[in-house]
Amino acid sequence: MNRLIRDGKVAIIYSPGFGAGWSTWNIEDNGYGQELIFDPGLADLLINGKSQDQIEAYVALKWPGAYTGGLQEARVEWIAIGTEFKITEYDGSESLQFRDSEEWIIA
């Protein structure tokens, strides 16, 4: 899978705004895979501050039928290569959760 990598970090695309998730809503509802999270072209558009119209046109060509509501708040987060993470969602707001930062309760 193609990813945008710079200085040993990978660009992760997610939508922290409330209302609609980007990756979580599309993976669950449309069956799109992790390419929504890692797509280097989309990450580049977001990093370079391209217009919402340009971003949505790119998505429409690449993933027909994808829900674009979450794109309005989409952003790129850089995480170290090999970091284990998951994207969680509450009320449309996506958050990155890192495996090594969780605290576990031991019985």
C-alpha cells in the first residue's frame, strides 16, 4: 500500500471534527479499506491546503460513492513508521489511539 513518508513518519488521514468521520464512516459503510487512511495523494492535497472542491474531486475519482462529509474536517497527523494505532470514532469525531499509550488494568 502506498503511503506518504517523510523523516521516518507516515501521514495518517483522519477527521477529528464532530459530525462525520472520514475513515471510520467509509470503511464501515462503503467497504473501503485502509487506503483512505494512508492515501499519499489525498495527504498531499490536505498538507498543501488545496480547496475543498479539489479534495472532493480527487476523492470522487479515486473512491466513487465515498462519503465526503468527514473531509471537511480532515487533517494529516504524522506518526513514526511501525507505530501501532487505531482510529476510534465518537459522534463523527475521529481520534488516534496508540497501542503503546494505553493503560491496562490488571486483576
